[in-house]
Amino acid sequence: MSTEGLTFLADGEESQADFADAAAILEIVALAAGPIPAGVAVPPYDGLDLELTSYAWAGITVTANNDGSGSSISITSSQSDRTIIVTESGIGVGSSRADAVTAGAFEEWDRDGDGVADLLGLDAVDVPGTESLVRPGTVGRQFVLLLMEGDVVVSMQVPGNDFADI
């Protein structure tokens, strides 16, 4: 799993899909987690003209634009029945904060204000034409978002970013 898409490796064969291609992402996740489940309409976000559908497997949820133009994934388990789910740097649900930081994770947000980041970013890439909401005056970034409980990764969301406020 990377900022741009998913790779599935099995029996020496590799399949890849980019988050911009919702159908391809669903097919890759189906290889890892089983048949594509029935989709559920996602309620619209205020002020945004997006029609989204969510597809949920055990520990994996894909949200896809209904026009097929994009998707995102949320991981809450370190593995499905068929595969281990990690980033390119080996970080997955259950990884420690120390391992994530060693892999290059950076503090993204401290939701509860206790001085310890609850959200970490990993494998950031600049997105020209955007501006960071977290680092005003700098170009926005897209990354693997790691949600922390204490010092443990409990969820990963991809692609995460620091320039959209939804």
C-alpha cells in the first residue's frame, strides 16, 4: 500500500491499482479479502457534489466515487484472510509509534491536545496546486494517514492529505 495505490503479491504475481481507478482498487482488494460486497451509499458531505459508495470487508473499507474517478481505503486490521496489509515501509495496523517514526512517519495532528500526535503521516508526496491547512503557506501533501491509540497504529487511511477539510 502506498500513497498512490495498492499492490497485491501472490504466487510470484503482482497486481497493481491506482486510487484514481475505483474499479481497479475494488478488484485488488477482492483478491486480498474476497468477493466485492454490496455497496452502501455514503451520505453527501455539505457543500461537495460527490456521490460515494462504501464497500466493507472485515477490517477493510473502500470508499469509491460513483463515477469511478477515485477511491480511498481504510484499514483496521493487520491482515485479511488472504494477505498481510502493510505500507511500502512495512508499517501496518498494530505497528508501534517508534516503528512508524523510524519508517519516516511525521506528526500530522494532535486531536485531543495532549501534546502527542494522534494522527501521523507517512510516505508524503507534494500535490502541486494545493495549500496545506496544517502548514499554511506550503504546498499540500498526500500521505498514508496512521491513526494512533497511545503508541499503536489502530487504523490506516489512504490517501490522506493536509489540504482538504472533509
